[in-house]
Amino acid sequence: MDQTTQLLLLVAATTVAIVALLLMLRRQRVDREIATRESRYATSSEGQKRCPSCGAYNTWTDRNCVQCRRKLPG
């Protein structure tokens, strides 16, 4: 194997390694962004029930949702 062939193989292996590294970094960045994204919902519902169907808040005494009129759990 002459030096030109070895150099081409080294350049090809380096290119593959750089592309793989960039893909891993991008995936980590996307995963970190998803993990740290804020939720649309409040952390505490202050004694209210959330409707599993539409997501509306209801008082804890309600049997049916105030928006979609479906039966609430509990």
C-alpha cells in the first residue's frame, strides 16, 4: 500500500469520525432542549381536578368537566 492510498484512507476515516461526532452533538442538543422545555400546564392545581380529555381545570367537587361535559375521574 503506497502513501497516497494510506492518506486517502486516513482522510476518509477522519471525515466519517467528524460527521459522526457532529450528529451525536446535534442529537444531545435536541434531547437537552426537549428535557428542559417548560410544560404548558401548571405544577400545582391548588385542589382542582384536570379533565383528562380537554385539560380544563375544574373544582374538586365537580363530577363533570365544565368545558367538555365528560365525567371526571375520582
